[in-house]
Amino acid sequence: SIEDVGLSNAQWAKEKEMAAMKEMRAALKLMPLFSGNVEVDSFVLVDPVIHLEVRRDGTPNWQFEMAQAAPAPAEPAGGGGSGGGAGVSGFSLGEVSIRNGRASYTNAQTGAAFAASEVNVDLALPGLDDPFLADGSLVWNGDRIAIDLKADRPRALTEGGETPVALAIATPKLKSDYAGTLKVLGGLAFQGDVKLDVTSVRELAAWAGSPMPAGDGFGSLSL
């Protein structure tokens, strides 16, 4: 557990720190590492503040320059090299959560700017072959947005395959559900059933930052 954590931002970014938080708690199970499995028992961020920013040339502040890897040592005479350590064969998450977070996003290339507060999220991934669950909420533009996500086969997403997905989003101005499949590698692809209920298209447009001309039309909508 460490407190008052700060991560430096890109030199060109507006904010001094890309991320800061009151506390970060993490626990990693030791014994599974010997068999090549990574099991995160808990990972909790308390009061995190995250600033995401895109420069005018399209460079994001979360794009880091990677250090060059050191050259591999030469094989000893006569062979007998071990070939390196074992790779990771499994991965699982226990308690993973964000508590009372804040996040902002600005894009100097497109002019887009968003900010969210009261971000509270719980994640669970017992294993790459078990369902991934995400449940949480945040406040954006004065309204609370609740999100509930389930992906049945997380391993498929890391290997270029597809997985059944269920996603529900609810705000005071709209409710939407998606049930189908999702593929993220090699281009985003999805196929399934979508439901959408909007209390007022006019109010939704104003909330999203694109108010419509005055009038009485464009009320409730269902798809």
C-alpha cells in the first residue's frame, strides 16, 4: 500500500501529472507465480485523478517510449542454454476497483473535451477462460451513468477471436442494452441485438453538447 502517488505527464501536456491518487493498494499471490500463473488478489485505487490528453499532431500522453532491450547473452561453449524462464500461462484478477475517481480527456486535434467525476468501478476476472465482469458508475455532465459489462471468453479477445458480450448502460436520459459478440483485434467487430430507450431526444442532444433548435418535436424514442 502506498499513499500520495503521482505519475509524471508528458512534457508537452497541460497537467503536471498524468495520474495521481490518494492511495494505491495491491496484493499479488506468490505461490502461483512458480507455476507461471499471475493471480492479483486485489488492486484498489482510492481517489485517483487521471488526465488523458492528445496533442495537436495526434500524439496521446499515454504513449510511452520503450527502452531498448539489452542484447541476449551469448550461449556458453558446448551449448546447454536454458532458453530463458517460463512464460505466463494464466492470469486472474481478484478485487480490482476504483473508488471516487476523476478523469478528464482533451483532444487538441479534434477539440473534444470530456470530464467525469465520482468514478466507482469494480472488475473481476477469475481467469482468462472465465467471464470478465465490470460494474460501476460515473457522473458526466451532471448525470450518473451506470455501466454493467460481461464478456464470457476474455482469452478470445487477446488471441484475435470473438466472445459473447452483454452490455447495459443506464442514465436518466437513456437506457441501452447490447447482447451479442465482440472482437477487438484486427479491427473492432460486433454483431448482436441492441435495445435503446430515450426519454427525450431533444434533452439527450442538449446533454451531449449538441442542442437542437427550439421546438416541441423529437421527444421519446425507442429502437
